[in-house]
Amino acid sequence: MKEAESEMMEDYTSRRTIYQIQWDKEILPYQLFNLYQEYAGSRYFFMTKEKDEWLLGLGVEKLINVNHRSPSYVTQVFNKMLESCTVTGISPNLIRLFGGFQFDEGNNADFEGFGHSHFIWPKIQVLFKDKCYYLSFTNMETSAVEDFLSKLDRTIATAQLPQVVEHHNVNEELFLANVRRAVGDMSNGLLSKVVLSRRKKVLLASAIDNSTLIRRGFHDHEHSYFVLLEHGARTYVSRTPEQLVKVTGNHLATNAIAGTMSAKFADAKERLLRDHKNLKEHQIVVGSIEDDLKPYTSELTVPAAPDILSNRYFYHLYTPISGTIKNSDILTLTQAMHPTPALGGFPKAEAAEFIQQVEGNRGFYGAPIGYIDAQMDGEFVVAIRSMVLAGNEAVLYAGCGIVQDSRPEEELYETEIKFKPMLQLLGVSQ
């Protein structure tokens, strides 16, 4: 372990008292963001695709923010913090360490201040699970807890979206050139697949209130995870359909999602299931995930053919994969799987090098983001279809898988569709 990390570890071993209660009345996450603006810059929100479970954090008890991706370090720190805890109120310890690892080791100015390993132990955590609300308070005076609870029944005026001034693509021609270059490398046998991304910028009349994004995501019909992570003046948001891995005990669940078709076609599902280009792309992802997981599992269950995952704007080829873990943990699995060919390419090393050459560093775009609980179970998603907010500007990210028979203009159109979840959150009509 690096010397600086050793010095930091002493701080993580400080004693912590966690007070936990179950709350019987409905809690709306966007109302909490609206009510507790004093925590702005140190809040997060994570919601499942089905909207049947969500996690919200206010304030920072401890932040793991280091400039390298280190799952083993994060696991060690979290275990040290758990060992130092005394839990009062209801048990067991419901704290979840929330955050993620950036896509690569380089630096992206859009994500300035975020760590390459970036995880938060919150002062206040709200967990909605199994139709119940659980509140956890770490190292808070009784009077502060009582003050927080006294405000839960209050409602304040709903924040509104600022006006959109303009939006435009960034380096559209570079993206088209990158697709052509990738197809050329595939024709020469250097790559089988690579995922390329591009950006769009949206200028707003004023800075956005993040409670409006959560409110819109909470009530829309998008069948995707919702991720929102604040750090100082920047906020990262993703509406991703893609789970990287979920661990419960010794059981893991993951899925391969690759191959996309616009939902505007009347027979889109049937066309997608027989489309050679998309089926080839999908099978590359399935095979790579199997190879990545074999060293860590005693058995894997992989369906012989993909199904269809439906979203608001598009359909994806989808293969659920499950297995039994041997001698591993969720962060080790996250490291082993990232990036899947659904976000990087294949072969992995060659695709990563190609992305680095033509795009640079991605920050949290395409990165693993999620949580670990006190039992070392957890869930991580692949943060695609996303944006970074800073002041009155939003930088949107979207990508697509390139294979040998890809056509640049069609890939450009696919990425345009994939911007829609973020544009919808911002109130941009197209």
C-alpha cells in the first residue's frame, strides 16, 4: 500500500456511532434534495430500473477519493470503517458505501475533483427497500437527528428546470472518422469490436437544481437505473440500462447488453433478433463475460440465445447471466469484468488502447458505479447515457459498438438516439 494511503487509513479507523430507524411515511427522494439544500455538493441518488429500491445520501462522513483505481484498497478501507462502528436503533448495519471507479487511469477535465476510486460513507442515508424506508445517521447529535426528522413532513415548492439556451454536438466529424478508422483496423484483423463515444453540450439559462432531475427520473417511463453523484460544483448523472454485476451472498447476477435498434420501427424487436451485425456484437460480449467470470465462479448459467430489453427509445439484445462465486468479492468481480466489450471492445487490451488513442480519457462515462453493503454484497452498473453538470452547462456522453460492417452515419444516428434520456431529463425537445 502506498505511504499516503497508510496515513489515511488511521483516519478511517475512528469510532463511529450509527443510529438507524424505520420510517413509516412516504419519502420522496427529490423532496429530500429540495429540503436539504445545505448538503448540496455532497449528495447522491441511486435507483433500480424497476424503481422498487433506491438509495440516497446527504453529506459526507468519510470520502474515499484517490487517483488510481484500487478495488482492494476500497474494500480494505470499508472493512476498517465497519469494524469501528457501533449500531443503535434497528439492526443490522444498513450503511452502503456508494461510488465508483473511473473508466480509465487518465484524467478528463469534465470530471475534475472526482477520484479514480471515489466512494462515500454518508452522514445521512435513506434506503427504500421492500416497500420500507430506513434512515441511518452516522456520528450525528440527537438534536440534529431530531431536526432532520421534523422536516420530513414538510413540502416546499417544486424546483423548475431552467430554460435551454442551445445545444450542439462536439467533434461530430471526429467521431465519424474514428468509426471509419476502427472499421479499417477490423478489416486488417486488429480488432473484433470497439465502443466509441461522442459528446453533446447543452447550455442552460442558469444552473440546474438537481432535485428536478430526480423528480423527472422518478416519474418517467424510462426502464433504466438512475445514478446521480455530486462532488462540489460538479454532478454526474446516468440513465443506464446496464447492470455490471450484483452479488448476494455467493450468488452473482450480471447481463450482456449489446446490440441496439430504435423503437420507432414497427417490427424493431423482430428485426433486432435476426440482425447479423447486432447479433455478432452481442455474442462477443457474452463470450467475454463468460471468460472473465470463469476464474471466480464454480458454475455459470448462460442462455443459448438473447432476449429483448425494452427501453423508452430503443430495444437491446439482452442475455442474463448468473453464477456461484468462489473465493471472490464484488469489487474484485467489478475489476475483472470492467470494461466489458459492451463498453470497451474486444480484444479488451487492443480496444482500450484504440479508445485511448482516438478519444482520450472517459472519466465516469462507461464506468462501474454502485454500492457495497456491510455484508459485502452490492450492485454495480455501467454508467452509460450520461452527463456532467457544472454551472449552467451540461456535457452529455453516448456511445455505440463498432464492428466490421458498421456504417459511420448509422452509428452517428444510434448515438443521437442514446442522448435522448439525458436530453429528456434536461427538458430538451427534439
